[in-house]
Amino acid sequence: MKISQEEIKNIALLSRLEIKDLEAAEKALSNILTYVEELEELDLTDVEPMAHAVPLQNVYRVDEMKPSLPRKEALQNAPEEENGYFRVPRVVQN
């Protein structure tokens, strides 16, 4: 499928892109659209939609309770501490 330079300029305008070589962009996009047309000719009736090319599964570990680090030890290297917590600079402004 051929795409015109006017269509490329319009796409560039809508996507806020600066395209310096219109001829190269025209050739590249035409090649992509031709390939998509070839893909549309395939019979995919028995192919299930998928999100990933390989099956994924989460690996879970047993959630076990363990003793945590004592507060005093956790705060010993803190540059500043206030009321048992790390004191950090304000991030959100009024």
C-alpha cells in the first residue's frame, strides 16, 4: 500500500513529530503497510488471541512472618529522624 507525502505530513502534525526526510518516511511506512496487508490475508480463524508470545505465570513464595528490623537499627544511618520515622524533604507543595 502506498502512502502519500501529504498523509505523512498530516500524521506528523497530529503526532507532533518532525520528519526531515519525507521520501525515506514514505518508503518505510509504505513497506510497513504492505506487510500489514500481507498479514491480513492469513487465515487466523483457529488462532486464539494472546497477550504474550510465550505463556507467563507468576512465581509465588509462601508468605511467612519473620521478625522485622528493630526501629532503632533501621534509623541508625538516617540523615534525619523525627518521632521514630525517617525525615525527608517535603515533596508536595502547597
